[in-house]
Amino acid sequence: MSARELVAAVRDPELPLVTIEELGILRGVAERDGRVTVRITPTYSGCPAMDAIRADIEAALDAGGYHDIEVDTDLAEAWTTDWITDEGLAKLAAAGVAPPARGAAVTLTLTVRCPRCGSPDTEELSRFGATACKALRRCRACREPFERVKAI
Amino acid sequence: MSKDFARVLALGDDALIAAQRLAEWCSRAPEMEEDIALANIALDQLGAARLFLTYAGELEGRGRDEDDLAYLRDDGEFRNALLVELDNGDFAVTIGKLLFLAIYQRLAYQRLSAGPDARLAGIAAKARKESAYHAEHAALWTVRLGDGTDESHRRMQAAVDALWPYTHELFEGDVDGNLVALREPWLAEITAVLDEATLTRPADGWAPSGGRRGVHTEELSKLLAEMQVLHRAHPGATW
């Protein structure tokens, strides 16, 4: 497998149903004279998963026969939920995590459908969920609590 | 201390000390959702602090990294504004501090993100979006408490009154060239929130400062004692 394929298959430790490529945090993989340079960007400044992602990338490349590895963190431009691929959004929804709205500003309120029963009658319990990138919601129709990736 | 180093250090120290104070609420907040929210906001602040302090260390050019700057400086070497180091007080004081800080940070980061320093602009552009969430969260609580019961109104007003003098320092000096200009848009946003919360904007008067010169309150010394004790007892410890 190419270095890019190996890195693109690494899963996010907090949202293991999607890969780092689907999440839009993989910004580039370059190979030069046997050295692989990977660029990643954090979802949030304080994302504690960054160290784990870095280690997972190095492990994946190492197992694939690439031993000279550099993982750089790239801040500009800042990650946005718009970078989550369509496939990533579909996987999030299928796993019961409501995906963020496309191109939504923080202040814009859009209908969030329950990922389980599909009802649009849902309410926000907290802007801040189990991880920095998710909010906590509840469906008023089926009463199921669920998480949603916050638009940023 | 070079001007650039001092400027980035102040940004990093504001975020670091705010993170440490907010983290004190972990497992103590009035409800579980709020516990998670404050911890998440603390984490955002810590993330920004790490990026700013790493950059500050590079600007200084003496080989200090983020850990050296966070754990091995004494109180007189910190450059955060006094507002962020003040004790958390009751929940209203914590929310008041966050409201004043988050709106200030969002405006300051907005400016920096369009500034000439590309590294700083990258950090600020990222942190600005997070600050918008922090400001909104604090504003929602300010309105809920201010426009709530007699007791919550009384406490929120008392918090705003007690903290107001410390907000002046955020806009003083040339930490970011022309921070003074940010006070007007800050005041406009704060006034709108206070109005909706049926709270009275305090009159300007006493304006304590000194944080940007390393003159701090005793409260910072105690915060640092707790934050730094492990690293100082076991230098370089990891887990």
C-alpha cells in the first residue's frame, strides 16, 4: 500500500467509525527520498486525541514498511466541519451521531433530525458533549439522547 | 523581554490561567451538562495556551518549550491579566469572568487572524471559532441568572459589579499594538447581554492592573502552586 493509503485508513480515536481522511483532518501526505511527511490539523485547539492520532499514523506507516516518518501539525487554515466528507457524514449518521449542517455559522439554528427515528423535534441539552467537537441533544419524539458534531 | 515575546506570552498566559481556573469546576459544577461544558471550554483554552506558549518560547530563542513556560516560571514572570487569575467565587462570578474574557478573546483573535504574523494568525483563526462558543455559553447563563430569580439576579449583578474593574486591564498597553480600540465593540456586546439579563452596567472607576508587568494577586500564587507542584517535584514526568 502507498503511504497515503496507509495514513488515510487510520481511524479517529474519538469517532472510530470514521477515518481521519473522512473527518477532514488529514491535510497531506508527501514522500521524498524514503521519508514520509504527513500533515494533520486538529478539530479543536485542545483536542486531546491529537497525540493518539499522531502515534496511530506512525504505527500504521511503520507496519507498512515506512520507517522515516514526520507528522506535522498544520493550523492554517483552521479545520471546519465542512471538511468532513460526504461518506464521513453518512457514516456518522448511520452510527447515531447527528452530522453538522453544511456551512452553518455558530449562531444559525437549523433543524437537527434524530439519527434514530428521524424526527425533527429535537432539543439541545448542552452545547458541550463528551468531546470538544460534539454537542448533546435529545429527541422529543422517541426520547433518545444523541450526540451531534457541532458546526464550526 | 522583546515586544513580540511579551505579546504572545500574554495571550498564552491568559488562556492557560483561564483553563486552570475553569478546570477547578470539574466534578463540582451545578449540573452534569455544565460540568462537561466548563471542562470543554477549559480544554479549548488549554489548547490555545499550548500553541501560544510554544510560539512564545521560539520567539524568545532561549530554548524554553511550553512546559518550561507553564511549569517553571514564578508568579512574577506571568503576563496574564488579573481577571483570569481571580478566584472562581460562586457560579455567577465564574460565568461573569468567562463572559468578559470570551468576548474579549474573540475580538482580539479576530484582529490577530488578519494580522501580519502568519503563525499567530493561524492560531487565532482557530481559537476565534472556539471563543464564539464560549461567549455564547456565558451569555446564555448571564441572561438565565440575571433574568431569573431574585437570588440569581442579585448574585449575577454582584459578580458583574465585583469583576468590572478588572476588565479595563484587558484593553490597556500595547500587548497587541492597539487593544484600546477593541473596548468599544466589546462594550457594545457586553451591554447588549447585560440589558437582556436585566442587569445594570457598572460605572467605570477603579481599574486595577499590573498583570501584564508581572504584578499579580495572591490568588495567582496559589493557583500556580497547585498547577506546578507535580512538574516541579518530578521534572519531565509523563504518563
